[in-house]
Amino acid sequence: MKTVLMVAEKPSLAQSIAKILSKGSCSSRKGLNGACSVHEYMGTFSGQSVRFKMTSVCGHVMSLDFIGKYNNWDKVDPAELFTKAPTEKKEANPKLNMVKFLQVEGKGCDYVVLWLDCDKEGENICFEVLDAIEPVMNRPYGSERTVYRAKFSSITDTDIWAAMNKLGEPNRNEALSVDARQELDLRIGCAFTRYTARPYTTPHCPTLHGPTLHPTVFKGKESPLTLDWDRVRVFDREVGQMFVNMTKTSREAKVESVSKKEKAKQRPLALNTVEMLRVASSSLGMGPQHTMQIAERLYTQGYISYPRTETNHYHDNFDLKGTLRQQANNPFWAQEVKALLSEGLNRPRKGADAGDHPPITPMRAASEGELGSDGWRLYEYIVRHFIATVSQDCKYLQTTISFTIASEGFSCSGKTLISPGFTEVMPWLGIPLEEAMPVCERGDVFTVEEIKLVERQTCPPDYLTEADLITLMEKHGIGFMVEYCNGRKLKPTNLGIVLVHGYYKTDAELVLPTIRGAVEKQLNLIAQGKANYQQVLQHTLDIFKRKFHYFFDTIASMDELMEVTFSPIAATGKPLSRCGKCHRFMKYIQAKPSRLHCAGCDETYSLPQNGAIKLYKELRCPLDEFELVLWTSGSRGKSYPLCPYCFSNPPFRDMKKGMGCNECTHPSCQHSLNSLGIGQCVECEGGVLVLDPTSGPKWKMACNRCNVMVHFFEHAHRVQVAQESCEACEASLVAVDFNKTRSPLPDGEMQHSGCVFCDPVFQDLVELKHATMRHPSMTRGGGARRGGRGRGRGRREKKPKDKMAALAAYFV
């Protein structure tokens, strides 16, 4: 019997696809690398009975790098990196042993079906997978086809089966365009990174003062109106005062004209990736990386279509009504949906078809309980945006009244809603409620109440927001990168200012978007098969090599100036989290002892050792605004968030240096011991068992002192520590939500609240373990860090030797 190997881009995607294609009858096992599972089932392929093996990679299998000595900056002239330095493909993550894993699973297989993400990066990974498995596959008979490519845009039964029944081939040209980008980024980036720009100061922006007149007028008992001056402003206070004196000679404002015009606010275009990231940043307060992580999770779980697309136009055969009908029972927008289904959908606006994937749309109904907080917020926006695209435009009446006061012209305007249209489902875009404009006509007279001279001054343009930057980078056709900026509003760091001014003064094209946009167009021509890979690569490298030589010859003192401006420690590490003082990215220095360094404040912050440090959902400490980081000792160990500033500067008297959020006694912070502590440890004195909020779906609580760890409520959707305490042992109660299909609760219940130690319903759902002893703080002594509400008291009466027996009594 022949074997078909199918490969997806992520383990979760492989599991979802296998479940659909096998109709739930596949068996699963772990692969040799421990990261990727293999799902097997029997079926038919090309009219014959076969054995299917579905597995995955974890993103790119290979990465590009220079060989040996060319990675040593001290021994290699950077100019050599443009042409002379040989490159090689290396495993992107050697610890995963991905090549060996693919060869073991691919050995002896007859066909391969590639289920990688349907974009250029996905096509590139297709050929990385083929390079690994083709040498070990069975040889084809004659010209028999053995390699297939699945194209899909959502994880639904319909889309997956459609892709399986219409398999194509991987696109070599799109893969080559990614190879070209990787090599250009490697050679150009590494060569220029060594040299930075002069630390020029930010140019002074002159401030221009401009007085302006603001009369207030009224008619009868109606509310006063504040008028705008037709001259807007003047730039001399004495001239402004002259106009005030002149207009004050008249106590009447005569209506010169009243104009009314019906206007429309257009419904949005279909949603693409750039618009989703822009709105997530500006309205949801979510960074691009976090947004894409959530979107990809929603996609792999089948809630939305593929979230990486440049297209904002629905094809004529797109099932708009069927997609809308799925949302008819959600109470948040059911009224609007049912009205559209009854009255008829409005044809969506014509956008741009980039030829990649359909716009981002909801694929099935969901609730907040299923998706979690951030997942629901993003999903809700995607649904509302989709409904808006098939709704009517918002219509309003704009009224403008023109006045004269002593021959000077003034006006005021207001809007009156006619029909809300799409803003019923996107109310934040609606016409703001304003006081109704007074009913008047030409020749009517209003009374002047007062005339003020208001000082105005011009200001430099505000900093770009993250959303502005995303929009501009799409406009110029270049990638997205904000490593030199801070916050949702992009205030440049000192390093960013140095780089931009220095590069601009030497060669403006190095920082303007035009040349990068031109390179992207050439790469797209490779993907379309209209340009030669080697010719584009060589031509682009020749251009940047000449620019590099000019840059080097013109700014010979660049390195010395940068060393004066930035300390050596600031030049190491990688941007990780933001400083709460200056809101700039701090650098994560991984060399032991690992730490965070803020170049802006010239401060260094300690971190827990012997584990991995990650950014914790872009959340901030309520005390000092520092972004939290997550320390973890691995999947079998402990994890807890911490504030870098509080870790080195304990905020409360009962805290010591080196304590994370799981020992913090902040009374209301959602990450603190007071919010997540459940009960006192069963083995050590003073320790508290604290819920690990990042551990789902394999939930656990861990002692904040020793290595005791309790696994509980596996596959629960949500576990929350309640405000109430157990009457018997004073431990905090826990509220648990299970998915309907995987609930272990009696009678199919999905929710239950109770005491982890005492509740009989929870007896079989709790398991005591010990974490891997990697963190020194796990064994230190000290006083108990008890949260409020008597958390965990009542079990302390037992002697230490009785604690394990006591816990066993609760759990058995």
C-alpha cells in the first residue's frame, strides 16, 4: 500500500486538517523532535487506497547565513559581504532537528501533499520541505507526479475538502522571490549595520503665533453658536486686536447664506491584513505581532479566513449571504444581520484584487467564552467589519451658515444624521451627536454675545502612530519594522534619530521608502515569473554596494561617534520590552547574567536566571508602566510574569528583590499574588500555590517558593480565581469553564466553581507534580506572601510531614 505524506506549516494546523480529512478517525503520535505530531489514517488518493500521514513543520525549516569566517566582523571587510562572501542554508532552529524529522517521516513515502500557508513565504517553505524529503521518497514510476500543493483560505470542512480535491503544484517563482529577499536582507543589512550615522540633533521647528477671532452669537432662547473666522488667523497680535475692536462696533451678526448638502460616509472596503493591523493598533491597543498571533490562532481554529492577504475585494462567487447568515444568532449584532437578510445585502464596494487570498472574513459563529478576551475583541471587529461591507452607506445632512459682523466674515456648520447605515454595526465611526443647527434664512439677525481673541500657535507635526506607519509602508510597498520606535505613537529613540539624520545627510535614498519600494517591485516580478532571479539579485546588490562604498568614504568617523553616543551594553542584545520611564524598547542581554538594559535611561534591570524570557502579551505593570516579561523554565517547569523594575526595586515592604508577580502583594493587579493565589503550599512553609495564567489548556498552579506544581482541569477553556474563599480551608475558590465537547463535569455541565482542595466535583481533575528544579529561587526560604481574603489559611495547622498525606486525602 502506498503512503501519502502531508505537511502543514504549524502543528495546530496539521491537527485541524487531519481531523477534517479523516473525519475524526485518525490516530496521533509524537514525532522524534517532540514538537510535531504525526496523524495517520487510511483513505483514497488518485483512485487507490493509501495510508495518509499528516504532520507539520514549525515555520521555516532553513535560514540563510554566511559561512564560517564571514560571520566574524573583526576579520572581514564588510564590503566583501555584497559579492564575495558565500552563503549557506542552515536549520532555522537546530534544536528541533526538523530536517531529520522530515526525513524519518518521509522515508519510503510515495506522494507528498504540501499544506503550507498560501503566501510567498509558504511557497518557500514548500521547497525547504521538498529538499529534505525528496531524497528519501520512493522513486516515481516514469513521469508519475508525486508532489502536490494544497491551496486554501480557511480551516473549514468545505475549504479543506475543496483544496484536497483540486491539488496543484508549488510555485517555484514565488519561492525564489523569498530567497532573493532573504539574501538581499542578509548581505545589505549586515554590511550597513556596522556603520551608523552621526548624532545630529533634531531640527528646530519654528513656532508661529496666530491670534484668531471667535465670536459667540445667539438668537432668541436658542443655544449660543461659536463661529469660525473666515480669515482663520493673523500672525500679528496688534492686527488681531484691530479686528476685535472693529467687530465689537456691531452687536449684530447677519446671516448671509444657509447651505444644506446631503453627504454620505462610505461603508468600508473588505478587510485585508494591513487594515486589520492598523485598526488593531489604533482602536484595540494591540501591537502588530500580538494581533497576528491572535489572528493566526483564530484561523487555525476555523473562526476566520486566512489572515495574511492584500486583497480587499470579494470575488463575484463569494457567498456573502451564507457568511452573513452564520452571524444571525449573535445577540451583539443579530438585529442588524436579520435586517440585512430580510431587506437585502448592499453590494460591497469594489476594492483591489491582489490575486492572493480572499479578504479576512468570519467563517463561523463564536462567543467571547470560546475565544478569550483579546481573541474575542479581534474576532468581533472582523465580524462587524464584514457586516458593514454589505450594509448601506451612512447618510447625513451638513448645514453651513455664513455670517457677517461689521463686514468680517464668519461661519459655523453642523451635521444631522439621516440614516446610520453601516455605522449601526460600527458605531464608533458614526456621525457624532451635535446640537441641532438653528432654523434660519438669509437676512436673519443674531445677537453677538462676545468676541474673543484666542492665541494660537503652529506646532510641529505629531509623531506617527503605529497605524499611520502601517498605512504609509503599505502605500510604498515595503515591509513593517518598528524596532527604533516606542509605543502605539512612534516617538523615535536617540538611536533612531542618529540613524535617520546621518543616513539622510550621506545618501537620502538609504532612508526614503522609494528605493525599498523599487526593490519590492522587482521581487514581485520574480514571483510572477517576469524577471530573472539572478539578474535581480545581482543588479540590486551592485546598487547597494556602490552606495555602501560612498557611505563608507564619506563618513569615516561614524563608528567613533556612535561609541560616544551609546554605551557598549546598549549595542548588544535585542529589543524586547518597553521601559516604563522613557517608553523605549529595552535590550534583552542574554549573556549571563541575563538582564534588560534601557539605553534611553542608561539603566540595567536584573532578571531571573536559568530559564527563558519572553514578552508577556504587551501588558504593563500598573505601578510603573514597565512592560511585563514572562520567565519560564520549560513546559514541565514553572512560569510566571514579572515587572523588570519591581524585580529589582520591590514596591512593598513585605517583598524582597528577585520576586515576580506571583509573589507581589499589590491589592488589585490582575497578575499579583492577591489575584491569582489559590492556597498555601502543601510542602514548604510560606509558599503559596499560584495559578499560572499562561498554562492553558494544560492548566497548573505552582508554589511561588518551592518546586511543587499541581496540574488540573486539562482542556478547560478558562480557569479564574474567584473573590470568594472556601469555608472549610479558606483557600480561594476557582471558576472553571470547559468546552462543551470536552467537559469532564457531570451531566455535561460546562462551568463549575469550587475549592480545588475540598470540592468533590474537582477530585479527579487535580494531580500533584514537581517542577524541574532550574530556578534558584524555588528553594529559598522566607515569610509567606499571602494575598488578601485569608488565602490558603486553614491547612497550616498540619505539620510538614503530614502535608503530602493531607493533599493526597483531598485529591483521592
